[in-house]
Amino acid sequence: EFTNILNDGRTVDDFLEGKNYLLHGSVKEAFSFATAEAMAKGIKPIVHRFFGADDIWPGMTWSSIDEAIDMITDGEYDSQSYRQYLIDHEYTVPQMMERIDKVINKEIIILNCIFFSVFSII
């Protein structure tokens, strides 16, 4: 379920209702939760080819406006495949939260080790 609230009080789920394409134009991105949220709704992603985008979103990226237009007008549209991509690549919310928890817990362990190492020296 989408729970993010937009400035006007709507959820992201409400905002994406009735949309068919996400034209993502960011030139600097890490993962693009906006893309994942749109795909979860079955919306076709059209993602700018930022560094690493082809690794995360293969076959869904563009480098020129003409490429983006071609991706929108090519007639290919499969909502289920966009959703399935997220599942196959473990980009679902529970899987992403589990990864984030692992990173946070690892950082806490590292910080504790550093903390105790410093105090054992003192």
C-alpha cells in the first residue's frame, strides 16, 4: 500500500491513479523509488539513463528525447510485467525494508566496534 502523502494531502497511490507512463528525467539518481512506485501500479517507466540506470532498470532507459518518445509511442505496454519486474528483482517494500535494516544494523555494529576500540585504547 502506498502511504506517502503529497503536499496536497493525496497519497502517491491516488496521485498515480489514471496515469499510464512515468517519464523520469533525473540525471542523478540512486534507485528511483518513484519508478518503483509507478511500476507497482502497472505504469510503464520511461527512465532517463542516469549513471547505473541500465543496471537497475534495463530496457527502460532513454538518453534522448526521441528515444523517450519512441518508448511511449511504440505500442508496447504490459502492466503485469512492470509489477513482476519488481518482484523478480526483490524491489518490493518488505524486501527493500529488510535490506535497509541490514545496512542500519551493520552500521550500528561497526560504530559499536569503533566506540569500544577507542575506549579500550584510552
